[in-house]
Amino acid sequence: MKIVKKLTAEVPDTNIHYFRLDEWSNDDKETILMYGYDTQQAPELFKEHRKYKRKIYLNITSPTEFSSIKDHHNVSPLYSSAWFDEVYNICPYSVKWLNELNLTNTKYKTIFYPFNHQDIPEETEKIYDVCYHGGIHGDYHIKCLEIMKNNFNYRYMTMTHHINQLTMQNLHYATDLDMTNKDKINLIAQCKISICFNNYPPSPQNIQAIKSHKDWWKNEAFSEVDKTNIIPQFKNRFQEAAFSKTLNLVQRDKWNVVEEWYTPNEHFIYFDSVEDLQDKVQDILNNWDEYKPIVDRCYDKTLDYTVSRLYNIIKNDH
């Protein structure tokens, strides 16, 4: 399988830069796998690689890609993957929707969010109680940071670039800024708990864009548009915590997309409200030895979701 990456549209030093899928590339003349947002529509790639009989794209952007009417190549997300035969997508709701729309000959398949085995940190002492890493997209994120800062020995990791206005306004909560991917993962490994929200609130402009797409309401990911205005998206921070042997404390929502790949109480713990979040963190800290088996089981489960396994699944999935 020939593997091509084009990461020019990706935020520097983020997780996709560490997939290293192209390390498995060979001189196969029949099959090509591409990843990186710009591999969908870059004209030079289309011209060069259309000769392959099996053309595959790995999509880790759904359903957020539908928050735009058109991409920077002036193409609708509904048609951005049209020249591929197969698209492996991390959003099960978008996969179902796109297959039912059947606007192109492309076949969509659900796949897990991959990580590279090389990035697993060494097991280390847990010197921090709880962490959150990522952007701030709503009041619930801010309340989470307030609870961590006021009650626990916490770490909040984020960037000062490629971030939204709300994240910029709340940088005063951050304990660690602009870390390398490796340093971030090593810090996560020093925390007992990682808080995870597998959703985001779209802006009014995002909602307008979502509504511009054909039969948008048939995508279960958009079922709360014009209601609570929350959209599900599996976050790679769950994987990062899992292979760092840090307990994932996950906000329960309408979709619970994490259950596509993991089992609650077996691999992670849910929280249901801001008050519940604080209580759960405290209970976990007070009874760490009782929760540690969940951490170990989740680590073992996450070893199913490596880049090498993804490669083999796609290679053999005819």
C-alpha cells in the first residue's frame, strides 16, 4: 500500500503529525492511502494518484468538517472525498449519514482514532491530581477549570496559537503553554485523572454551515442543533490519557460516542454535572487503588487502536 500524507493544513505539532503512517508505505501500484486534510482535494495529488485502483482516505475531522460550507479549496465537505473509493472516518454518525445520502460512489467506514505505539510514555509517578488539555469552547469548560484550580493539584495544557477567542480569554487558567506533543504526553502521565469532553458547541456560523448541507438533520451528530447546540466528537485526548495510564473522567452526553470503542466503568468513568465532576475527582483520589484496575484495563484496550493495527485493518478490508 502506498501511503501519502499532506499536513500543510494541520496545526503544527498536533497528534496527526505523529501518526507516521507513511512509514508503512511501499511500492504497491494498486492501493493508495492518504491522510491529512489537504489530501482530499489537492489538485496535484488528484492528478498524480487517480491511477490507483483502490484509493483510500483517513478522515479524523468529522463531524467538525461540516461546520464549514466550503473548505479552503472551495469544495463542499459533502464532496471533498468524492474521488476516493473508501473513506475511514472516526464519526459513526457521519458514516451512516453519508452512506445513506449516497451522493458519490465513495463508501464510508467507521474506524478508531489511531495513535503510534512509539509515543507511549514510560510509566511514572503520579504527582498531580487531575488535568485537562485542549481548548475552551463553552461555560462547562470554564467551570471545569475553576473546579480544578480551586480544589485540586491540577494541570491545564493548551496553546497560545491556533486557538479560539474563548480559549485566549482563559489562558490565565493554564499551567503549561505551547508544550511539544511529547512533553504534553509525559505530563499527562504524571496525572491521576484526565477530564474529557467528547463534544463541542458550534458557533452560530457553524450552525448556519451545518444547515447548508443536504439532509443535515438526518445526521444523528446534528440532532441537538437548535436545541442544546452540542455536537459529538471523539477526542484524541482520551487515547493520550489511556496510553499514559491516566484515568479518563468523561462527561456523559446524549451520544456517548466513546462507547464505540470503550466500556464505561470497565475502561473509564462518567460524570454528569459540574457538581458530580468535583465529587468524582475527590472520590477517585480518595480511593485510587480501587480505580487503578480501570486504568490498567483501559491501557490494555487502547493497544488495540494503534496505527499499525489501523494499517492492517485497512490493508485487508476489501
